[in-house]
Amino acid sequence: MIPDTRMFREAAAAPAAVRSQLHANRDLVERLGEVVRNMAPRVVVTCARGSSDHAATFARYLIETRTGLLASSAAPSISSVYASKADLEGVLFIAISQSGASPDLLAAAGAARDAGALVIALVNAEDSPLARTVHHAIPLHAGVETSVAATKSYIASLAAIVDLVASWTQDRELHLALEQAPDQLVLAWQLDWGAATEHLRSASSLFVIGRGLGLGIAQEAALKLKETCGLHAEAFSAAELRHGPMALVRAGFPIFAFLQNDETREGIEALARELSAVGADVMVAGAEVPGAVTLPTLRAHSAIEPLLMIQSFYRLANALAVARGLDPDRPPHLSKITETV
């Protein structure tokens, strides 16, 4: 039986949210793409917290690989706590938020605007303080999300990032791939990742691996395993695992790996084979690795595959939380809107 939770229902609505977003934002994002293109930013800075910051990780890799510009994440506390001022003339500053209400993010966006940056917000709450603070706001159109665990709003953030970058770079192939994403998300939601449930039902900790465009969803998956499943999950780039964390791997230690079909694939596959060979309990989405559990995925454009894999993962996380006797809608000590200073 499928666990009927708010998390399940809201994650299942992600395809409709992306479809609505692409339709509603078509003219807006086309105009903003032209604005950014004419601006020719010297660097891109992102700013976000939690799941939105994982979307910012995805944005960094997409922007750097598609534009050749340096993209970096800003620490909100530099503005909200330290009151430090930076020269951001000629900088594109992208703030990502579901609520658009966190004081530290508002302070960072306002400081960036005052320091000369072009500030764009990707925000689900169109009438939020953040939307009123920035130069341009791109609504996520994810609709109301009441489960503490963000799902459809995260996928909507990824879609908005792809849309903005495709418009900015006039990448027709990426645009066409994004237009197919809503239908592909429907199919991704139906994929059965139940095999991982049995491997993680009694686990206490695990590593979640990704690289490049897939690192942001590895970070997001690790967060969801923490907040909904009570698992100590840590996300790492496949390139970083050998720099220390590998020492923790023992026989039976769970490893969850995401592989999108791009230049990072071969390296992650090699790492997954190595981990499986030393007895780790490896689960892989995106490839078949000897000795590892294969989780079914859909082939798509490499920038779209992370959206599809995290959609399949959300269904797994919901089922795993229930299997572990937890309520994914009500994680302990957490609330839906986190207002950090």
C-alpha cells in the first residue's frame, strides 16, 4: 500500500507545478534572459538556505558549464550578522527561497542590490518580502506546500534555473528538453525504488554521492533522509569521497549514488564499483554496477535527469519514513518556514 501523506501528495504534484510554471513564466523568463545577456555579468552569486541552497548548487554547475562564468554561493550571515559590504557591481545575484521571508536572505538580497548587483529571486511566495526586495522575481508556481519536507517546490526551483539559463544562453536544445520534463516527471514518479527501502529500513547512517549537476540532488536527498527518515546521511561529491570520508566505509555500509548521463558518469561508476568491491551496500540510480542495487531511471538531457531522479527519490523517502515508523510530514524539532537571522 502506498503511504498517503502530505509529502506524498505534494511530491506527486511536481509535474503539474513545473508545467504550470513553464506556461506562466514563458514571457517573463524570456525577457529576463535578454536582460542578463545584455548585462553580461562578470560573475554569478547565489544565496539560499536548506533545500533552496541545494538548488543553488545545481545552478552553480549549470551556469558554469553553460556560460563559462564563475558562480559562487554567498553566505547570508555575511550581510545579516557581520554587516560586511562587498563590491557587487556587474554581478548577477540569484536568491532562491520557498517562503521569501527569512530575514538573513532578505538582508543578503537587499545588500546585494545596494552594492550594485542585478538581483533576481526564484521564489514560491509571489507576494513575499523577498519578491519585493529584488529587481526581478521568478515565481516558482509550486502552489501551497504544507509538509515540512520541501518536494515540489525544490523541483520547481530546479526547473526555473534551467529555464533562466536556457533563455539567457539561447540554448534551444535545453529549452526543448525542459518542455518535455513535466511528462517525464510523471513517469519518474511511477518508478519503483522499493528495493532501497529494504536496504535502508534498519540503517543508521549512509553516504549520498553525486557529482556536477547531480551534486545538488545528492545534497537534497541526504537532507530528506535526515529530516523525514531519521537517518544520518551525508552528501559528498564523488571526487571528495577519497579525501577522508572513505575511511568510514565498512562492509555493509550504505552508499546511495546518483549518476546523470554526462562527463561525470564514468568516474562515479568507477567509484561505485570500488565501493561495492570492498563490501559496501551500494545503491545506484542511473547505471548498472556489478554488486550494486540498480534503481530504475529515465534517460533525458543531462540537465533534466537530476530533476527526474530526485522525483523518484521523494517517493522512496516517503515510503522509507513510514517503514521506519516515522511521519514524514512532522519531523521532530522542525517547522515549515525557518526564519534565520
